Amino acid sequence: MRLVVQKFGGSSVANAEGVMAAARKAIRAKRMGNQVIVVVSARGDTTDNLIELAREITEKPPAREMDMLLSTGEQISIALMAMAIQSLGEKAISFTGAQVGIVTDSTHTKARIKSISTSRMRKALEDGQIVIVAGFQGMDEDFNITTLGRGGSDTTAVALAAVMKHDSQGPGLEVACDIFTDVDGVYTTDPRIVPEARKMEAISYDEMLELASVGAGVMHSRSIEFAKKFDVPLQVRSSFSDSEGTWIVPEKEWMTLVPVCGAAMVREEARISIEGVPDKPGISHQVFNAVSSRNIVVDMIAQSVGTNGKANIGFTVHANELSVAVEVLQPLADELGAKLFYDAQVSKVSVVGAGMRSHTGVAEKMFAALVAENINLRMITTGDIKISVLVNKEDADKALGAVHRAFNLEKTRAQEPASPPATTNGKKYGRDLLAITQQLASMEEILVSNIHASTDQGRITLFGLPDRPGNCLKIFQAIAGHGIVVDMIVQNLSGEKADLSFSVPIPQIQKALELAREVAKAIGADIHASADSDNATLYVLGVGMRSHTGVARKIFGTLAQEGINILMINTSETCISVVVSQKQGELALASLRAAFGLDA
Ligand code: ASP
Ligand code: MG
């Protein structure tokens, strides 16, 4: 038996015509012999209008009542959808999130799913019904209605597919999940900004996770995380046509043949820097603890090495979380004797691709494209499969177009398959996936799959690089020109000067330092360069590493407790890497593995 979960977004069910079209899609899937679960969002702008209604009453609506209000949008949709399907002669029944047993924590308006019971859905499906479930909502253990955060219906859909697939009571279904929306797939970048953008046929979970986290607003990140964790193949497709969309699936070899698959931009980013914090263990922990205590997702992090016992910590948050972040950070900065700066006129441009792991010169190419447009790089961070740069807001569109062109993203990625890729099963996380999913008690528990350390990378740091377009590029061009592979890059701006750190293989560190010094001399400013090979890099691998504020917090907390100083940090959705001194590497590895329960 095959189960299809179909999710229809708000625009797909905005009017009666849309509801009927969706109903016909569900019926067709049913008549092809599938069991069908339909998840719907609130119609059109309903959710926005409900928020507006609350604002007419009060500026600060209580979160519990907000959820009571917002959940009604989806309730309208499920009833109409059930009526539509029945009017077309097929059996259907609608359920709210609570009725179907979606239990969440109590974080109103941003709740996380804790468990889903499958019995009611299973019974209805076995009875031949099309099951219609309200997206975006659940209830907590005290029967309060909760919502999952904007766009949360995607998460509902994938979570339902996941529990049905791995339900130990169930028949072991083959499951797929179609996300019907107003776009016909995932594009190489936003076609409204870059007209040459192209629809992709398939993309890996990791790539989609990174793209979503750096601004590709196609799907709710958490839904992709679930899909990856529970091996649910997804297809993003148009509700207005029958054409194939974009498959989101496990990584395939052909995906790695080119370095970059997509580019994205977050226009409303804000940069925060805390300058002159004591350069000692535990400070980053205090800073990020404060921020995550308010559930704010820290985005790019650039912690530069200290000089004279002081260090700077720079990071970005979404612009609309800036004021809350400042509220918690100002007192902390005062307490640490440090200065707090922020700037809300910045945007983040990123490139993503699984092929980045095996291709060199990717960063250099990206910087060159930006420099050619005279765009200044305010901050740089790299991840396993992404590179992000912060630019001035007015340069954002131009920057996105430039990187899209530089990586020829308008051209088809080699060998994209037209047919749906087979689903995989098994122990890809080194733990038994089934065993995990059988205890659905905490579905959203962060799944850190592995932590390992390497001591083969050394670090070069340049202090006092004048903040001008092209300076960074000159350095990476020189380094790449000698075939030296750069792994991590962190650039942080303080005042008019930037600190730039990057890692290279230890055997090449002296050469890299020499090259960096030559470039520094040519730039002519008072730049100080140093190399350091007493490093250990720890890689914490998993899913949802960045959007769960808890992961970074746990890493920093664990290292702080052991008195280990963090020299460099990079974060992405699938990997957080941390550089510490080599003599503390083993201790860091052991304590992190213990903290995430990997040696149990
Ligand atoms: N209706 C909710 C929203 O607009 C959830 C969703 O659409 O997925 O955010
Ligand atoms: Mg919506």
C-alpha cells in the first residue's frame, strides 16, 4: 500500500475553484489506489488577516489566545475541503490538529511537535476515507491549542508522512509527500529578482535545508529536516497544473558534479557585534545563551581570534529580531565591559551546493563575482556546503544576480533525473532510525548524528584588513593560485577594519602565510598576519543545527564547562564546526560526544 500526503498551501485553496481543484487532485490519488492524507493551510491571506484582527484589539495579544485565533484559519479550510471531496463522490473526513493527536510543547506561536498518534488517521484511512488534517496546529499536554510558526503546515504534512511511514503498529507504508503551492518547484534562485533562474528537477535534503535557511522561501525548514530524518521523499509542485515539480531527496552522486546548485538572499538581516569581550572560555556561551533564551536564531557567526586578551564576536539575526536581541545583549555587553554595535541595513547572499565539498576555489569565484560589481563584503562565513556573505542592503539584488551568473546556475545541473528517485531506508545516522521513530515521544529532538575532530588544518588570521571591496578576494586568489585548498573562512568587521581567518592544510600553512603577507603588503595598510597550526577542528554533524537554537548553545555550554576557548566557529544547517587549540582537542571531542549522547 502506498500513502500519499498532499499539502495544499494557502494560495492553492484561496477560493472555491482552488478548493475544488485540490479536491480533484486528492481524489485522483485515491483512485490510483493510494491512501491519501490531505493537509491544508489557511486560505489566502487568512492568517495575516487574523493577526490584523488581534492588532485591532491589542498591541500585545497573549500568545495562547493568538493560537486560539490563528488555528481557526486552517479549520475553515479542512471543512471546505471535506465538503468538496464529498460533493465529488468520495469519502472524506476532516480533523483539527488536536483531534488527530498532534501533541506539541507549550511554546505558543512557535510550538514544536512532540508526538503524533496514528490510530485515528489509520482507522479512517482503512475505512476508505480521504483524511484531511488542519496544518500548522496542535495542542499541548494541557489541551491548549498551539501553532507551529508561520508556514508550519509544511511541517504538519511531512510529520504526518513520517509517523505513518515509521509507525511500528502500521503496515509499513511506502510514503511520499507532495507539497502543492503557487510555484512549480524549487528554483536556482528567486526568479523575481534574477530572471534567468531555473527550476531544478531534484535537490538533496541538505541542499534544500541550507537553501531554505539562507532565504529560499519555498518551504518551512523544519519540514525538510523531518523529511531528511525520516526519509520522506518530497515533491514541491504547482497546484495549478499537473507538471512535475522539484524532488527533494537523499543526495545522489550527480548532484556533486558542480559546486553550486542554488543561490539565495535574505534581505532583512541585522548584524550585531560585541567588541572587546574578554578572550576566555565561556564568553560565547554567555552571549549565545542570552540570545537563544529568547528563541532567536543566530545566523552567521564570526568569532575572531583575540588580540591583547580581547576578542570580537559578530553574528547576524533576522532584522525583526534585532530589538529583542539588543534588549538582552546590552546588559551583558555592559557587564563584560564590551561595546555593542548593530546595523539593520544589511542583506545576506549565499550559495549552496553539495559539490562544494569536493570542488576548490568556490569562495574565490563568489568573491570575484561580487568584487566585479564593486560590492563590499561585510562579513563572510562558510559552511560545509554553503558560503554566505553579508552585503549592504542596496547591493543585495545585484549581488544575487552576480553570483547566479558566476556559477552558471541557469544551466541544467548534469544528469538531473526526470523520474522520482527511489526512497532509501536504513541506518544512515549510525543509529537505528526505526528505533528512534518508534519513540516518537520527542520527534523534534535534535538529531546530532556524529561528531569528529581533525588536526590537519591550520589557521591564518589577518588583523586590520581595510574594509574595501576586493581585499578579501586578493588574498584568496593568491592562495588558490598556489593550489591551496581553503576550508573555513570567517571574516568579521569591527569599525573600518576587518579580521579575516581561514583554515588551510597544515603542510601548506607557511606558504599560505607568506602569500597572505605579500598581499597584505601590496594592500599597504597596517595588516598583521599570523599562522597557527596548533588547532583542532570539531565537526558536529546532524540536521537542523542552526535553526534549533539549542544545538549551538549546548556546544558552547559544554566547551565552556571544560574551560575550552573557542577560536573560530562556523554554522550551517547540517554542520557546526568549532576550532579549538590542539591540546584541548581530545577533551573537546570527548565532552561533546558525551553531551550529545553519542558514545552511549
Ligand atoms: N496559515 C499559516 C501561515 O500562513 C500556516 C501555513 O500557511 O503553513 O503561516
Ligand atoms: Mg499561509
